Amino acid sequence: MFVHASVKGQVSIISIAVQPFNLTPEALLNVNVMNSGEEKQARIITQLFSSNNSVLVTVRSGVFKLNKGLNSGNSGNRKVETSEFNSSTQANYLKTTHNLASGRYKVCSTLSIENDPEKADDFCEELEADFNQYLYLVNPFDKDTIDSKNPILSWTHSEPISLFNQGEFYRMVVAEIKKDQTAEEALIVNSPVMVKNYLSEHQLLYPFDAKELKEGTKYAWQVQKSGDGVVINKTEAWTFVIRQAGELKSVKYVGLKNQLDGSYYIATEGLIYFKFSEEYKTPGDLKFILTNDKSQAVEVEIKRDEGKNENPTTTLKNTGTNLYELNLNSKKNKSGFYTLQARNEKNESFYLKIFLP
């Protein structure tokens, strides 16, 4: 949308040819001007405004020659005399990267003629930036079947949350998918079973006080960026299914996975029993690393199923199925989420997500 103030005179701004990428002070002087009169000496001042109308940067040009006819902004005859950025995180991001954080902006230029006290013309243009932000879901994977009714839903994005304008935030939405609905339709039409606004972390444990997820039911989920009551960016809509109770395997030992997903296991009384299958004929060392939800390594005590204590960081494994017990209480670990990583002699890693009540 363009807002052009009509003025009397022979000089007018036609357009401001800027893009939200590679937005340098020099680029903000890329203003196309029509001069229907004689050759003149001119200056340009361009200001960039955020969505809440605060000035992010002001750029002033030196004096340049304005020829008769159309004067292209990229002619090379305009030099930056001064550029002033404010102290906001958005302005610092622009100054450092020459990119705009995702959102809506306004850019305005004023053209003045030397030795003429009156302004020649003003011109404003709206600018929207969204291409430079990626916003993805991570786990559970699309169309995955999970065991937990309180899964960990994780996502990621490119820009710091500190770059938000006032009124912008991330939300997560989960909705049940009815018969013959797509995931996108379910999120638009159906009442959500869970909405979490103002996300500040990239993973969310499905709340225990939210509507309980039902076995055998398919759900759609999405992360959205909202600003001023409007969705301005969003991930794809992914789906997951809660496994039917009859499909659950009644075993004491859980298997390690080669990558994490949205499932986790509760350490009842601080204990987790897990198994590791060794396909190679030559026994070797299995190394364990336990990290908390801040990715900090913590002490771990692991026993073989025979009850024999092993070295806490390396445990000899045999060909076939190896059974282990992990005791989180022995090291007085705090309640929260933990990730167990097991690495074999071929440097292959396997994982288990754990919740300690």
C-alpha cells in the first residue's frame, strides 16, 4: 500500500525501492524521483518505522544533483551523510545483519531542494519481512504414533524472541482431527484441545491440566507467530496419533532409539529399566551420558540386570540383548526431564527421554 502526499511543484518521489534483505543505510536512499523542471541540488532523508511506529533508523544523504526527468535511486550519485540507529534490539539486529526481523514496517522519505525552505515531496511505503525467518516443527514427527498422552512437543525458529514488536508472540495449538478433515482444516474449524500463548522455550510438555489426549485419536498441531491479533507466520500443520492401549507392549525394559521423538518415560521411584541390543559379535564398551533439561551433564549410576555394579561411564555389553537399570535417585537428581545417551564403540548414539517426578 502506498501513501503519497500530493504537493505543488515540479519534483515528486515515485517510489522507494528497498527490500527487507540487505537493508543498508545506502539502500534506504534508493528513492526514485521525477523532476519535470530544471536541474536542481537536493537531499533525501529516509526513516524506517517499526509496527508500533517507533523510528528504527534515520538516514540523511549528502547533496546530490537532481537531473531533469526520472532520477533512479541506484544511480550512484547519493552518499550517506549520517545514519542514526536507535538502541532497540530490532535496530541493532538491522545494523548488524542488514536484515529486518519478521514483521510489518513503514519506510518514509522526504526530498528537499537546496536553497528552498519548503519540502519538495514526502512518500511512505509499507514493508513486510517474513522470508528470512524459518519456523519449523521438530518432534513428534509428522504422522507419528506416540505412547504418551503428555508428549513433549518441540519446534524451532531462526530469530531471537527479543526482536519481537510489542504485541507479537508465539503460540502452540493442538486440535483433534475429525473424519475426512485435513490437519489444516482441524486447526481452523475445530475447538482446540490445547492453546499455549507466549511461548518462550522450544519445547513444551503437553500440560496435565489441558484436555486429555485420547487413545487411537489423531491430532493436528502447529506453532504460530501472532501480532496485533493476526497470524503473521506459522509452521506446517503436523499430525500425531496416540497409540491404542492394546498396542502397548507390556515389557519392563524400554528400548533406546537412534533419535529423540515426542515420547518419554517416567522414572517411577527414580528408576528406569532399559535394554540395548548388540548386533555385532565382538563385545565392546558402551558409554553413557545423562544430561538435564539445560543440556548439562549429570552423574549417572547404571547396573546390569544381574545386579552387578558397573563403571558409571562405561559398561561392557555382550552380543544380543543387554538389560540395564538407571537409578536417578542415587545421585539426588532434581525433578525434571533428562536425556540418556548411549554410545557404542562404533560411535553410534542411541537415546532415551526420561521424566523424574
